[in-house]
Amino acid sequence: MFLIAAVLLSAAPQNVVLVTWDGVRWQDVFRRGPEAALPRFWARHAAHATVFGDPASSVRFEVANVQLVSLPGYQELMTGSPVDCPGNGCGRVKRETIIDALDAHGLGDRCAVLGSWWQIADAASMYERTFVDAGRKPGEPAAPWGAARRDRETWAKAMSALQGQPRFLWVALNDSDEWAHLGRRDELESTLRQYDIWLDELLETLRAMPGYGENTTVIVSTDHGRGDGAAWVDHGRESPEARRIFAFAIGPGTGEKLEIDETFTHRDVRPTIEALLGLGPRARVLPGVTLPLGPAVTAQVDSALARGAVEALSPAPRQPPQELGVP
Ligand SMILES: [Zn+2]
């Protein structure tokens, strides 16, 4: 049902910038007006974005597992499948990720991953990769929490990597989750406003990169939500409401207001990225669907179908949230 739109866009493969904001709640993302945590996004970019998880719509976005902590979520995002990861200590991902697929297609030198949290490396790839830079490095400023790198360092490195015109760039920010766990609503609000400024800068930078920026789709999401009410500081299986999250995408052809009643999950992100990048053959083994981001996705899916690179990308039956790594 997502493949029927007429293809008006050329089938030029896209580049993708994925930005994740750790543990940012949909309740904060969708605050509008004077209380908005993301005022630039709502004022300048939302009209061109395809948005998932808005409580005012029937297009939901969810975590696909019941753990509702970071690493299982990031691993599902990167693999597009269920993973053997019951918690943040599960170690390196054991299934092929989008990064591994890109490397197999000879695009390893066109990827970059910049993460504040060191365990982003455990989600990005089955293997150690030179282009995955996660966690605080010697000489970088310390954070008030453990070994994670401050987001401002990560963001600066990511914007530098963007100048190399990567096919796929993942920027994984983390300060939001740390301030929330510390119960620092004030610092969390400042962090969200900074994320809003950075997103605006990213989109403006892309606009100023002819030949690259207009063929790049930016996807923003999170690894999990948080508890309701006083439980907003935490997340996990004791807060099932943390399952509900958000995602939005801004790129060529996005901005359609979706009039569907549908639930999408983390597992739908990888096939979407692969479609945007023009990769087909591996998508058919994944359980997810491509997100309805408009003609840029549709054109790539149609092109892959025409080449015989994929058999079909019709939606698979939805599965309930699953226990991961539990026999
Ligand atoms: Zn957390």
C-alpha cells in the first residue's frame, strides 16, 4: 500500500543522515507554541517533514522490544531485526547492521558514525570499524557522567564528517538521557533547545552543499521514551509507556501529512535507509517495511523491484513487542 504513489522524482540514490537523541520523549518533541522544546523545527522545518508519533495523528512509532533501554533499541534500529540483547551489557551486535551491509556493497569508506555514548559502537557494526567514533577519547572534555563524550564534541566531529559527503552518517547524541536520569529538567530543556539549533544548522548546511544536500534525507528518532509523570527521569520495562516514541524525516519529497492508521517501529528504519541509499538485495530478509517518506523512497523501491533486486517490500504481519535474548 506504500508503493503505489506515482514516481515523479528521478531515481537518484539518496544520502542519509540519521540523528538519534537518546531517551527524548515524544511529550517534549510535540510540545508546540511558546512551550516548544524544538521551536526552530516547528517553525521552519516541520512543514517539510514526514512525522511519526504525533499524538494528534494515527501514525504511531514504537520501540519493538520490551526492555526499553538503549542498546537493544539501537541494535534493532541498525539491524532492522530482533536482536539477542536483553540489556545494555549485551555487547557487540551479532547480526548484520546497515553499516555492515554498506561495507559489503563497497561503501564502507562513505560511512561515518559519531556517538557520544561509547556503546554506540556495539550497535553500529558486528566488527570494529575505523569510521565508528563513539565515547570520550583522551584529551576530550569530561562529562558529569562516566565515559560518554559530551554532545558538543560529537556534534563538531559529525559536522566535520559531513563535509566528506558521506552516503550514511549516524550522529548519536546522549546528553538528553543523562540529564533526565539526574532529574535535571532545566539542563534537559537546554539540551533539547541545543538539539533544535543543531538540527537547524544541519539542514542549513545541507542546503548550502549543492549536488549533495538536495539528495540527502535527514531522519531523527530516539532509542526509547521515558516514564509518565514523576517517572519521566527513568525508562525500562517497568515503564511500558516508554515504548511510545517519535521519528521524523526531512528530505526530497518529504512533508506529506500521512492519513493512515499505522504503527511503525525501529525495525522499519533500516529498510527505509537502504531504500533511500538505493540498496535492494538485502532488504527482503528484514521483517520491517519502508516508511512512507514519499517519492524518494518509492522511486528507489520501484527501481530495485524493476532490477529484480528485491522480490517484494509489502508490509509483513506486525508482531507484538518481544523479549530479547530470553529463551
Ligand atoms: Zn537511560
